[in-house]
Amino acid sequence: MATIRLTAAQALVRYLAAQRSEPAAPHGGAETAEVGLFAGVWAIFGHGNVAALGEALYAARAALPTFRAHNEQAMGHAAIAFAKASRRRRMMACTSSIGPGASNMVTAAALAHVDRLPVLFLPGDVFASRRPDPVLQQLEDWGDATVSVNDCFRPVSRYFDRISRPEQLLTALPRAMAVLTDPAECGPVTLALCQDTQAEAFDWPETFFAPRVWRPRRPRPDADELAAAVAALRAARAPLIVAGGGVLYSEATDELARFATAHGIPVTETQAGKGALAHDHAKRALVHDDTKRALAHDHVKRARAQDRALNLGAIGVTGTTAANRAAASADVVLAVGTRLQDFTTGSRTLFRGRIIGLNVQPFDAGKHDALPLVADAREGLAALGAALGAYRSPAAWTDAAGAWRTDWQAHAAAATAPGNATPPSDAQVIGAVQRSAAPGSVLVCAAGGLPGELHKLWQAEGPGSYHLEYGYSCMGYEIAGGLGVKLADPSREVIVMVGDGSYLMLNSEIATSVMLGLKLTIVLLDNGGFGCIDRLQRATGGAGFNNLLVDARHTELPGIDFRAHAASLGAIAEQVDDLAALEDAVRRAHAAPRTTVIVIATDPRASTQAGGHWWDVAVPEVSAHEPVRAARSAYECALATRDTET
């Protein structure tokens, strides 16, 4: 057997560069040409990875690019966003030094774990030989000599391994690839690399580095599970679809549109699934079909009548009134590619009908006592559609859903209209950005009050146009995530909307975006603190305390000049005073040569009252504060109502 002598680090890099993928086209449609499965490695070097792994990456930089970031958590977020924007068909690796560099990535690993997204973490580790122990940054546990900081990755990794011998990579790397590319097991992988092991040489079989193309597995549904799901849908008088992120990762958006249209079933969307259908999908499809004269006259009339009912928008705590009314009335809910977290289910109070869980992961398919339908989303929808045949939901149901949608659209239009409020609400800012955004733009956001408003109000053009990280609701994801989205498809304009709280937590990748020539438009909403949590605090009876800057302990309020700060990181930056100026600034940013940051002050107390649903947030049973006691009473009433209805 032919062998090649390489260090462990060199072998690792060569193996990663040999992995290939056939990714989906960025905008959907036909698959593109074969490319590297790993688009590159994000690296912040330090002791523990600079000598051996750094040398290996330098030698392979043409085949496997290395990107320098400014913060380890941020580079993890960028890698995760890249994978999400690539629909899990491509991914990136992240490497850090031992100690704080490694522990900084743990938050990103947790995010990837919750969101079922692939990223390979390669933190440096202590000496396997223990010869120089304790080394700089080494965590010493005097009760367990095998523990290092990297053990923090264990609960937030789908697969974890510590590489203390070079030949361990012969089994660890294929296992890592199997997890990273499996639709059901997908999530973060951590290979902790002992720093002396990285530098050790080994005679590797040349076959280990043979190129391999990874394609997504598409399991088809079990016959019995399919029959049970079909029987439930055939008996349904008010069926509803909840589209989750799995619809996008499976590239099942066209199949979802066909299924919903053919069977007259309204569609709602989770945060991860938003954009699975365009907000005006039925209208767009109808225009296309009319142009091609592909529909008979009576079919066109039926499609026009159903246009109002097809996409009801966001579901759950941050949902539209249309989607939530439909959810409360539905007798069968087809949940496609969603893990049914509490924001989607209204803390288990929203859905009263039987749930069919169409999911590639059995753990998710069986939640909420659902009828499980374990399958790839695209294959599962196709099988369901074929088995349902001519079934259509009753006209009375689609008419009601259409009326609810029309009513909601009026509320949304009013919430996002310019108005004269000074400062404006988040909803009004969203309307201004939507009106001025270039066609084909991608909206990126993560935490705070903005995700709730965006979920309800942003009109997603279609798959890939709406990128929200809300499974982990991780502040600081926004700018780094925008960088990853832009890296995945540099041809699209990327608009990042971020609050001042998240911006202050993690803004360093503005400099990285400038350095890499990856232009972002960042709209920074300054409401003077953590406005979302301030509203939640007050809603549960608490006094305004420690969320807004003005309510926090201070001797003097900081006069933060966000415009100047962003400019100091290399961005084009400006402060605007009103919505008209914001729209002009967004249009200028579209034509700008590099990242632009636009700052606007907003009202921390204003939020869209229409839409939404109850969310279970525990209120203290005992308090000296009367508003808290009143909130507890209301909370107990809500719990009693929930228990009665469920």
C-alpha cells in the first residue's frame, strides 16, 4: 500500500481539501458544479494551533483558504451562517488556540447544535505527552488529569473526539464527515487537537486522501407511517402546514408549493422556515402560469380565489393573526422540517388538532404526540401528494384563511407605514428598509425585539432571502452571520438589522468584512439598551431595571457615537434622523463599494400589537411589588386556560 509521510496537521488539512460537494444553486433550481465541501477555515492563531496547523494551512491555502477573524465566537457564527445559507451542502472549519480561544467558540457550537447546522471546530489542546505540563492557558483539574477546556464542547457537539495520536484521524475524520453531512445527525463536530500530536509525523495511506463527493441522504417514508398520515389528512376539514427550516435544507420549496397548491392547504412559517414560500407565492405562480397559458380558465379562477389563503405568514409567539387563527382552528397540522420549539407552538397552547411530524430526525418527528412521518422533506411531501390524489381542503376553510390573511395584511401595512413618530418604531424601520432594499437582498438578524417584528412583518421574496438565527436567539450573531451569508453568495446584497445591544456585544467583524471585501449593509437600531427584555420585564410586572441604559446603575450615561465607531472599523457610516433619510441611505449603501453602517434611533417601548401569541414566562409566586402580583394572577389564569384546553 502506497503511503505518504505527513504530520497530523498536514494530513487533516489535506483530507478536508479532498472532500467535495454538489451544492444547490444559491437561488434554488438546478445544482451547480462540484465544489469543495469545505469553503475554508476560519482561524485565530495562538499557541496550540499556530505552529503545526498554521504551517499546514499555509501550504494548502490555495486549495483550502484560511480567513482571519477578530473574535473566535464571531468566526464560529460566520461559519454557521455560511452553512445555513448553503443549505447545509457546504461548510467551514474554525480553529483556535487552547484556553480562551477555544472556550470563546463554545457559544457558537451551542448555536450550531440547537439549529442543526454543520461546522467543524478544531481547537488546540494541551500536550498529549504531558511533558511540559502545565502549559500556558491549560486548565488544571486536580481531580481529573484528562480534563481540558475543550471538554466544554462535549455537550454542544454532535460528535467529539480528542486527537492524541496522529493515526486516530484515520477513524475520527470519516466519522466527523458522516455526522456533518447527515441530514438527521447534522450539527457541530469538535476535534480537539493536542498540540504536540499536530506536529507528529505518520505514514498515511494515499487512499485516505482520495476525493469524495458527499450528497445528502434522502430517506423515503415508511409505508405504514405514510398511510397513517394520509388517512389523517384525508379526514381533515381544516388542515394546515407549518414549514420549518428543514424545508429549505432539503431544497423542498418547490415541492411544498406544489403540495399546498394542489391540495388547497394554507401554509405558515417558522423563523427558520420563513421564505420557504414567497410572501406572494400564489400570485407569482399564477402570473407565470398565465404567461405560459398552462392553466385552464376554471383552474385560473380557482387559483386566484386561493391566492389569499396560500401563505399566512409567521406562526406562533411572533406570528401573524392569520397564521395563529388558522393554527387554533386547524384539525390537522402537517409540521414539515420543524423542531416545534415553544415560540412555534405558543408554549404548547397554539395547536389543538392532531400533528403530523414530517421530519428526517425521529426525535423531532414524534414531538407533541405527533403521528411521525420520518423522511426527507422533499421525498415526504412528494409521497404524501401522490397518495392524497385529488384531495382538497374544503372551500370554506381556504376562504376563511384567505379572509384572515387579508385582514392581517392591512394590520401589517399600517404597522410598517412611515408615520410621524419620533423616534420611529422597529416596525416602521422595517418598512423603510423593505421599501428601499434592492431586489434579491438577504435580510439577516438574530436576537432582541427585531426577530419578532421581522417574523411578522418582513415580506420574504423566497428561499434564502430571510436569514434569522432564532433557535438559540444569540446576541452578537448578526454581523458575523451576515459575513457568512455574503461569503456563501457574494452576488447578493446582504442587509443586517441589529440592535445597539447586540452591536456592542460583537461588532468586530465589520473590520473583517472590509478586509475581505465582503460588503454588508448594516442598519443599527439604537434604542438605548436591551429594549426587548425591558418590555418583557414590564409585561411580567417588573419595574424597568438594568435593561435600558437609563435604568441601569450609572454615574454618567455613555455618549456612544455608533457612527464614529463603525467608521473607525473601516465602514462607511452615517447617522440618519428619520425614515425618509433611512430609505435614501439604504439605497446609497446598495451602490457603495464597501460595508456601510446606518444608525437610527428607535423607540424602545413601541412594538406591533397585532399578531403574536401567549408565551410561557414564569412570574414570581410571591412579591412585595403589586404589579408583579397582578402579573402572577394573570399568569395563573393563562396556565389554567392552557390546562383546560389541552
